[in-house]
Amino acid sequence: MQITRILGGALAAFAGAAISAQAATWDMPTPYPDATFHTVNITEFASDVAEATDGELEIKVHSAGSLFKHPEISKAVRSGQVPIGEFFLSLLANDNPAFGADSLPFLATSYEEAERLWAAQKDVIDELLDEQGLMALYAVPWPPQGLYTTKEITSVEDLAGLKFRTYNATLEQFANLAGAAPTQVEVPDIPQAFSTGRVEAMITSPSTGVNSKAWDFLTHYTDIQAWIPKNIVVVNKRAFRRLDEDTRTAVLDAAAAAEARGWEMSQAETAEKVAVLKENGITVSAPSDALIEGLRGIGEEMLESWKADAGEAGASLLNAYQQ
């Protein structure tokens, strides 16, 4: 009888250990602070996965570039250092121009246009990510991008010579065409870059402006609505395949919910954060006709250059978007 009890206890302990061994924790880097709506959305995504899998898959979010810096995140997921991560989609434009389609100035400037562009872009992006051993889970747009400066800007000529914050190759090209001096600065470093005079202007979302407390170091926000870029959440394909079928389904379902929720959050964020900029003393204005005309001219020039570089993939993407 005693032997039976011992064996029974050992079997129970073994079963418990086996169940525990099936549980997994995925570290997930994101470059943005906890208060950014993208990070809020990711936290809810992680919670949904944990709930749907009864805790068998825990996604631990590492925000504000605390685990990997922004440019390193896609490489970290690709190499398997982490199984999942979020980054700005157009950071991969050097790998293929199709990744940067949503950062082309004035190609898609409303949420309706941005949604159509993502629908046209997604198949191409999926194929390119697959070649890198990655799989897209979901993508969420930022609010339309506005122009932040330390003085009033009424024409493209006013940007000449300004030290201009960039974060990808597309924006660097934009700064050069505007006659500005491009300077690479990641989100967490924006306040210090402005305060020390390293940069004098940037194009970014109302969200980033508020989260960076832009009123502490600049004075003007011009609502040019230049483009609506996206963040993307990707998973390492090998890590995803190691999950059982039910867990994979739970991740995909949570990702679909996060994408739908994120687009809604982005739209609500736009009006809310522009209002916060005003409340804190930043001069918020619509762009002058001369500024918009000049910026659209830069956009057209960049689109032609992009077409030449993007080849068949770019042509297919644009045709699908413009139909």
C-alpha cells in the first residue's frame, strides 16, 4: 500500500513537471514607452494570449528599448534571440523598398487610404518576411505625421539647413530633398537631442510629441498629415511552429483582435494628443498652401525614386493600392 502511494505521488509529480515544462515565456521587445498606445495595445495582446492559453504562453513585454534598441529588434527576432518583437515597419526599407511604402510622403494620408495601402502591402510584406524566417502577426498605424519645429515654418525653404531628426532611410531622403540636415535620433532620445541643439525639427506623430513632452523643447506643430506609417509585430517562424496547434490559434486570434483594436486606438489618439499639444502651449496650425505644395513636390519625387528601386514588388503593390 505504501509503495502504491509512493508510486502515485511520483507519477503525479512527474505529470505536474511535464505540464509545467510545456509552459513558455516569450520575451517581447518594443522601442516605445509604456504610455504609448502601441505598448498599451501590446500589453493587452499579451494578456489575451495568457488568458486564452491558461498561462501556458506568457509574453513578457520589454518596453522603451530596454531589451534591444529599436534598430536591433527585427534582427533579434530573426536570429532567435527573442521569439517576438515590435518595430517600425519602414525600418526594413533598406532590405526592400516595399517595407517603406507607408512612409512615402502623401501617398496615403487618411486612415481609409492607410487601410487600403496595408491591404495592398500585406501579401508582399508576408513574402519578404517569410524569406527572413519571420511571420507578421499584426500591424497598427501611428496617427498622421506632423511637423515639429522650434520656429514657424511656412514653406519648404524654411527647412533649409535645419538639423532634422530622422529614424529611417525614407525620412533621411526626405530631409535631404528639403535641404535639411538629417540626424538619426530614436524616440527615447528626442528630448535631449532638441535640448542640446542636436536637432531643430522632426516629423512624427502627435503621440510621440506628447509622450516626449515636446512643449519643453520646441514651439510649433504644423499638421501636415504627411503619411501614416505602421508598427508591425512579428514572430520567429521556428518559435511559432514549436507551439502546439491550440496555442498557435490563440496567438493568431489575439493578434487579429490587437490589429482591430490598434487601428481604433490610433484614430482616437490623433485628436486627443493634438489637443494636449495645444493645452501645453505649442502653436498648432494648418500648413500654408506654399508649404503643402512644396512638400507634395518632394513626395512625388520620392515616389518616382521608390518605384525605380522597388521593381516588380513595388509596382504590384501600387497597382493593388490604386485600383
